[in-house]
Amino acid sequence: MADKKKGFKKGYTPWNAGLAMGVYGTPFYKTWVNMKTRCYNANSPDYKRYGGRGIEVCVRWKDSFVNFYLDMYSTYKKKLTLDRIDNNKNYSPDNCRWATRKEQARNTRNIDRAKKITFRGEAKTIREWAEKFGIKRTTLDARINIYGWSIENALGRA
């Protein structure tokens, strides 16, 4: 019998709704659990980079898997991971998207890795330039940061 007040079967709450929805234990459900663990469990290895620097989960998602599901499941695809668009802001519908691991690696708060280099009026990271020119990122990085080559020379030899 459903609890008319919340719309859940008796015994289910927004916290354990994953059981009723048949998604408990799936990668999508684990994403929700792991997001909260990173932000609120000081024993988590990732806490320092999330909750330890003030990153939180929005009220809408923190205690309601159903709300997280309603906001994010329609755009979810296997092999994508939850990504915060602005890594200095909280987990919320307006700051989260699904991204590949490669996209997430580019969306970093590490300024050096995300530093854009302008070449022919276009700004890209070293990794993006290396991909575009078909050379190894480490080669391009060495040309610029170790040997001191200009971007023009570093890419001109590609």
C-alpha cells in the first residue's frame, strides 16, 4: 500500500527508494551514494577533495534518491560519470552533467593541466592541441615546458 503523503510503497522513503525503483546496486544508484560519501564521510579517501574543501550535495538530492533520479536519469548513459561543471561549486542539477572520463580529466581545478594555449586564434589545452595535431601529449608538453619552444614551433613540427 502506498503512503499517500510521499507516494512511496509502505516502508520505502526517499532514502531507500532505489530498492522500490529497481535500481539499487546499479552504477546509477552507486553514483548517488558515492557523491554523498565524498562530501559527508570524513573517512572516505576522497573526502579531502570534496567535503573537506566545502563541496556539498544540494538539499534536493542529499536525502532523496528519487529527486536525483528525476533530475539526472533521463540524460544518463552507461560509462559516463557524474561531473560538476564548476569544480568549486556543489553537486546540484544546474552544476552537474554526465561526462566521459576523458572529459572529466579536462575539467579539473588543477590550473596547470587546464591552462589554455592560444594558437592561430584558438585556445586549447596541451592535450587538446596534441590530439588535434596527432602527436603525443607528453611530446608537446616537453617541447613547450621543458625545451621552451613557442607553440608555433612545437606544433609546426607535428
